[in-house]
Amino acid sequence: MFEIRIICDNPDVPRVAQSVLGAVDAVSVRSYPTRDRARTRLYITAEPRGTHADCPECDLDGMTLWLTPEGREEWRPCTGIGYEDLLAAGLTPDARRREPWQHSTHQ
């Protein structure tokens, strides 16, 4: 397990998060504003990408439909995080809520 720390401009958070989350299996995602509130600190605790053999989000094929920051839908590698959890963590376009996300069934 490892942790990734990213600092990026607020409008870039969904794009940056989706890029990173597509390469790992996230265990938790947290986001906090920087002191000047102009940027966001994003912390992703993750593991190397697995097989997704028991993943409920991607129907076991390792791919899932993502809403991109540009408003398109694309098939991308699954993170194991459902859309509602991405929304709650503030990782989707126009997300207003910013709640930490923790994988509740991680082993």
C-alpha cells in the first residue's frame, strides 16, 4: 500500500484524480483546500492495480464508464470507486460535496 499526494488547481481536480485513479486501486481518497484555497491537496491511498475479479463497479472486466471533466462518457480503467463515492469525494465535474472516501470492504 502507498499514498499519493497531489497539489493541483481546483478546476483540475477531477481530471487529475481520474488520471491517477485509473492506474491504481484506491483504498481511500481525501481532498483538502490549500491554505490560500486556490488549490486542492489530494491524498490517494492505493495499492497496485489488481485483477478486479470481485469488483462490483466494473462487472469484473476492469473497465467502467467515466464521466470526464469535459462532459463526455468514456470507458476507462476501473478504480473500484462508484460514481456516488467519486461525487462525494469531490472528484467529478461540478461536485459540490467534499467528503473523504474510504473503501469499506477492502481486505
